[in-house]
Amino acid sequence: MNGKTMSQSRKKKEDQSGKVLPIHPRPEKSAENKSPDPKSPEIDPSMEPISPELSLRCDRVRPDNYSTQSLDHATKAHLARFTMGVTPFGLSSSFFNWWVHLAGSPAKQVQLAEKAARKATRLAVAAGQQAGQTQVDPCILPLPHDKRFDAPEWQQWPFNLIYQNFLLTQQWWYNATNDIDGMSRNEERVVSFAARQVLDMLSPSNTLWTNPEVIAQTTREGGANLVRGMQNLIEDWQRSSAGKPPVGAEDYLPGRDVAVTPGKVVFRTHLFELIQYAPETETVASEPLLIVPAWIMKYYILDLSPHNSLVRYLVEQGFTVFMISWRNPDAGDRDLGMQDYIDAVSDALDAVGGIVPDTKVHGVGYCLGGTLMSAKAAQMARDHDDRLKSMTLLATQVDFKDPGELQLFTTESQVSFLEHMMWDQGYLDTKQIAGAFQLLRSTDLIWSRNVREYLMGERQEMFDLMAWNADATRMPYKMHSEYLRNLYLENQLSQGQFEVDGKPVAITDISVPVFCVSTTGDHVAPWQSVYKLHILSDTEITFVLTSGGHNAGIVSEPGHAGRTYQMTVTPNAANYVPPEDWRTRTPVNDGSWWPEFVTWLRAQSSGTGAPPVMGGADSGAGALQDAPGTYVFQR
């Protein structure tokens, strides 16, 4: 693709091969960092119309405290390496706040004392009953999602009492950290979450001597399972130290085992490669699809193995598909911001327009890529740019007021702590990203895995989605800071305050039809939060709620056993239906949502025609190389 198809509003340099070279803008000088004008009179704060504490901004940085700020940067950046990016300051503050409010609530203390006495009595009665009988109902049952104590061995004495005592203790601590008078709900969640992490670490299922499954396995094998477990532990430690992927991930190499849908890289900038997939039908829908994945992940989540590749499925159904493959940024990309990523979507749209000229585009965004696509679509609507035919959002939030369990990591203290860490290294590392997500599901992703692989000596078999999950990417310092502050902390996009090209955009300006998919088990973008699009938009929305998690629910190919979905079409003028009411009223369908997506896309398309030439007939650069390109291999 040559430079003639690029937007003339963005100035970039190109080398002779057509590769767009990055131009990193210098950080703008904020008003508070400018030197004072010696001719201007000094303003007395007492003469201002409002007090400085109530003004919109405070002067946090002054020319005389740069050295001390650098000391803060260095100290907290080094501390973050030991805490995996989780702030100890915010946690300490929350726990102190909880302790103070609990100390000042005698009624709550009495209630907790009564609960402790009742639980101790229940356990004592159960101990007496279970000591002399084989079949006695437990005094407390695990939560439905807690599978740690499901094995029959846990129902034998004394292990039945051990796990029931643990569950009663866990329940008491939940009561102790919730419904505290004077505490905000978010701070209660932080304290409750931290307490649960400590208890999960101390679970009797995690140790050899209190886990009857491990004891039975060790007895049967004469300790061979522990030998294998030690070998697994050593192998994992060596791989982690060397920066290698988990065992078995080498069997899922992009271009060989996954990401194998035929295609060409037809455009490349410093920030992304654009892949055009080869047609597999004689005619295709008139409008092509441009898929924008999240830059926190490699793009091939949507092009895994041939049997579960959404890209291959769409191509086989007669669609022209383009996909953005993001660069894995390093320290040199620290100054790339949200505007750079929005400009990248603009560049991709320009490139698609050069290959399929005078044709509108179906925009598709996944996760953060969907948020980016939403902001871009709002900007295009604001500027009367009508190149979008429709918009599809997969597991995407545009309102971040209730971001689920991730809100535990998006407080002011946490974001500030991450900024210090990213300032030092220029990016947020993959291990630091993975650490936060593992904590959200520590029982399944950390402790149960440790028991299975290091005590039972059983390796979990690698599969394509698991291998992809280990192939993470970094995030630039400036972009991630802006993303967390502007979207999570300040929720600017849903309030019409998020700026693109220097002016705010509004989701309500988007008028193209929207196909929105959410998943029932999403911990990253809870479906109730995704559903808020109905309140924010003024267009027709086809909303789909499918079973599965943030990734597995999207990778839900036809024929996948146990999949279900619910779907409705909400016209622009329809009255709002609350999410839980919507879920109760909407029928459940068995199977995959992919065929519904294809049917919707065909309804939005204007017709069919011959497939476009790979890379465009008039493109000077043409196809640069075969898919999956080069950026997908960056570590």
C-alpha cells in the first residue's frame, strides 16, 4: 500500500519500501510545568472565585520538585517489581479504613461474635455426627463454582471437618469485610478480595498433608507423583527464568498450527500490520470487514485452529476480511498514546479503502479493540465521515463505571503505582498483566494448578486457546496510563468527554446498526456493563448474550457442545429494558452465535460481487508478505 491512500491529515514519513516510519510526538508541556512569566503579577489564591481545593486541577508538579518526584518514581518502580504491580499503599489504606470503621461499629462487632459462635457450634455438632457415621450431610457447602472439595475423599473423616472449618472461616471473613457502616462499596470489595486471596492461599487443598486426594495418589504411586511434580516445578521455573512459553505452547506456532487462514500482509506501519485474507468463494459481500483486536493480546484469538477460527468461518461464508495485527511495543514506544492507536484505525480504514474503493466497511472490535472502534466510530459520526456500514462489538465496554472485578485494580492508588512502574521500564510487561488476571481467579489459575501439576504430578494438556493466552503483549506507558485514567477512572467515553483529535466524541452520535456480543462468565467486561450500550446509543442494537467467558464465549464455533445464546433486536425508538429483566424474558437458544452474526452481516450488506484483488490492483506496495506477518512473532 503506498502513501497515497493515507489520510492527508496525519503526517508520516515513508521509506522506499512503503513502510511507514513512526514519528513520536514530544510530550506536550502542561500549563503547570511552564516557567512563570516574570511580567505577569503574582495571583493571590485568596482572591480566586473558588478555593484551590475545589478547582478542577491542582498544581502537583512544580519546577522545584523534579528531583524528589524522580525519587518517588525510582522507589515505587522498584517496589512494584516485588509486588507484581499491585500497590501496597492502596491496600494498606483500605485495610486501615476497614479496621477503623469496624472498630467504631459495636453492633457489627457483636454480630460477628454471634456468627463466630454459631459457626463454631455448627462445626462441633457436625464433628460429633460425622465421627461415628459415614453418610452425614455437611454443615456448609462450597459455592457452586468452587470445585476444590468435590472429590469423594473429602467426605471422609477428618478431611470433611477440615474443609468445612475452612469454608466456615471463609464465610465469616466475607461477613467481616462487607456491610461495614461508613465504608464505600468499592473499598469493601477491595478488602474482601484481599482477604479471600489470603484464605485461598491457606486452603487445605493446597498442602500435601491436608489434601486427601494427594495423599491417596501418593499412596497409590509410592511418591512417584511428587517426583514428577518436582520435575514439573523445576521445568516451569527454568522456562520462566529464560522467558520461554509454558510447556506445550511450542506445539501451537502461529502460521503453522494456529493463525493459518491464508492471507497477505497488505499494509504495515510502526504500530500494526494489516492482513487481508484470501477469498474462498466466487463472490463475496460487497462491504469488507475490518477487525480491530485488543492490543493487549495477539490478534489470532480470532484465527486459532482451523476448526474454531472466526476469520476462516467468515471467509468461508463469503466475506472479505481484514485484520489488524498490533506490534508488540518496547521501551522505545513509551510515548505512544491513545490517539496513536485511534490514528492506526484511521490508517487501516484508509488502506482498506484503497483496496476496496468507494465501499463502506463493517467495523468489528474485540475487547479493548471494540472500545477503540467505538471511539473511532463516534469521531467519524462527529466529523460526518460515513465510511462505516455497521459496527460489531465483541466483549466490549464503552461505560466503565462497573468494570467487574477489574475495578479492584483501577483505583487512583493502583493506577498511580502502575504509572511509576511503567515510567521506569517504558511499558507494562506481560507478566505484570498476567499477574492481575490470575489474582482475579487465583483458585483456578494459581492454587488448583499448583496442586494438579506439583503435588499430583499431572500436566494439564495444552490446547490452542491456552497457548494463545500465554502469548501476551506489552502496553506502552503513555497509552496505558491514558486508558486507565480517561476510561476507567474518569469514564470519559460514556460521558462525552473523551477527546479524539482534540475534540470530545459521543457514543450517541453513532447511527450505524450495532451487533453487540457479551458473555455470561466475563470477568473483564461483565455483560451487565456491556449491556449499558442500550442507554448510551441512539441506534438499532442486536444484542447477544452467549455462554462462556471473555475469550471462550467469543471463540464459540458451530458444533461446540454445550453452547447457548440469547439474542434480541432493539430498535432505536424502543423503551429501555433492565438487563436482568431482558435475560429473564429472552429465550435461550442452543448452539453458536456465529451463524446469527453471518445472517446479520448479510442483512446489512448491499449485495455481492467479485472478490477484491489481494493488496489492491492500484497499490504500489501490493502484498508485502504472507500472513500471519512479522509482528505476531514479536516477544
